[in-house]
Amino acid sequence: MNVPFFDYPKLYISHKLKFDQIFSQIAKRGSFIMQDDLEKFEKKLSNYHDISYSIGVGNATDAMQLLLKADNIGSNDEIIFCSHTMTATASAIKFTGAKPVAINCNNEFLMDYKEIESKINSRTKGIFVTQLNGRIADMEEICEIAKKNNLKIYEDSAQAIGSKYQNKSAGSFGVGGCISFYPAKVLGCFGDGGAVVTNNKKIFKKIMLLRDHGRKSIEVVKYWGFNSRLDNIQAGILNFLLTKIKKNIQHRRNIAKVYFEEFSQNPYIKCPPNNLVENNRFDNYQNFEVQCENRDNLRKFLSNNKIGTILPWGGKAVHEYKNLGCNTKNLKFTEKIMRKSLLLPMNQFMSLIQAKYVAKKINLFYKI
């Protein structure tokens, strides 16, 4: 049996006729940039996320930078983030002119809120929270710390569309959140794509200009801006796929259930939190990240059995890339996590039979 980490061709093949129809209709209209399909998608995304405004942009990295720029983050500012994240989170902070300040993750791979206050100083302006693997961080505690210290909250919600914490959607806890539509995401298009979601009207209006070269109209340029617009064909695809997202997330949760059951007697595999039995969160299971003993040999064994896996961020946390200059010596817990972490196949195109095959091969490796 072959179980790729993500079966990219199926993203198109799964609804080929519908996608061909979308391509044809949009192309015949010549509606490629900033047209009705994008506006419709932005409204639908806001409704789905239960949030006031959505702005389609080129990718989630741009979304994060646009969010910070719209809130006037810049030189001499510092933003705290969790080092167990993609470098994009830190680079978005860096490219505004601000300094990214890394802290540890916790056992759930999310920001350890207990470390935030030790990094706050007179230059700290905000906390950039990564809602990793489709699970929202401990936002009640993080919001309390932010309020106490007069800090803004920004969310890297790239992996968390559809996820909730205490009945609030990812991206709704602070200034705004940033979503990715990379093909392998829960809601993925046929290339790069992203969005900013926010309840802040001022931020919304500014990002609407910033994404299009800072232009209020062709004749009026209000800000130095970006060229970062979600193109209309991708918006058309996402309009359709958004109707399938509830079913896709439920399928991911069914796969998670298989993994939890199959690994229940395996002491060498530590699963992520079992959200299927929690009440205050709803996880979309964008990824299924485990901590495992003898990881590298396990990965080779799985590869030999035609099972695809991925090392999170290539096996390193952001602060470990010394040439990036955000070295931190006291993030040993994150480094310990990174040495054991592995992403198992998890997507809407997997069958439950494939999930059981993956789990049984892992148990076989450990002689369980």
C-alpha cells in the first residue's frame, strides 16, 4: 500500500469537472485579478469564520506582514513568538523592521504562555501566536498577559481554519489572524494563497489598500504598499472548496481517531492532545504531529513501506537557524521536542484503511 504524506494530484482529480468549469467560466470573462469571485470568497470566509472582515492576499506570509504593517509595527519594536513555527512567522516580523523574540513551545507544540512575561520589555509591542497543527493555543491565559502588559495579539492561523477555542474562531482573539490556502492545507487552492481575518475595521481598510500597492484608486496612492492579491481563479476554486470544508475536517478527525486508538498501547509514540474528548476546543487536525523514540530510523522504515512523513520545519525550530540571528540559548525544551517530532499522513484524501496501515506499520517497528 502506498500512503503519500499528501496526495497532491487528488486535489484536482477529486472534483475535476467542477474545477474545469470554474477555470473556463472565469477565463472566458477575463476576470483574473480583483474581481467578483474574490469578493464573494472574502464574504463567505468571514461568514464561515464568524468574523467581520476577510482580505484575500498572495499567501499567509504576506498576510502576517500586512497585518503587522497595518498596525504600525516597525523599527525598534519587538514581537514575541513561539520558536516551533515556520520561519515565515519570524520573517514577517523581521521584514517590518521589528525584532522577533522567540520563546519555547509546550508539550502540545504551542506557545508556552508561562514564558511570555520574561521576554517583555519597553520595546515589546505584541505577541504573535501560532495556532499550530490546527490547534489553538491557551488564549485565555495569553490574552490576560497581553491585557496586563498592554500588548497586541496577532495570530498565525495559517493551519487553523475551522478551529475554535471556547467557541471563538482562530484569528478572532486580537488584531487579526492569517490563514494559508497552500494546497496541502485544510482549505487549499492550486498554488499560493492566503487571507487576513479581522474584526477591526481600521485594520481591514488599511490592508485592503496595502495589498494593492497602497492604492485607494488608480489615481490615488495612500501608502507604500505590496503586490499581494489572491487571484480570482484561486478565489473561485476556494469558493467551491469552502462548501466541502466541514466534511473534510470531520474526515481528518476520523483519521485522528484511528491513530489515537491504534497507538493507545504504544509507549514509544506520544500523540497530540485528543481533541475528540475535549469540550473547550475544536481542532481541525491540519497535521498529526507525534513525538517518537528512534525517530529517524522509524522514518526510514516507513519510507521503505511507502509511507510519507515530514520532519516539522525540516527538523529545526526557528531559533536554531543561527544565520537568522534570533539565537536563544534557553529554548532547550523546544529543541528536545524537535528531535522527536514527526508528522504522520493526515489529509482528506486518505482512507481510514490507509490510516490503520500507517499505524500498524509503526507499531510493527516498535514490536507492539
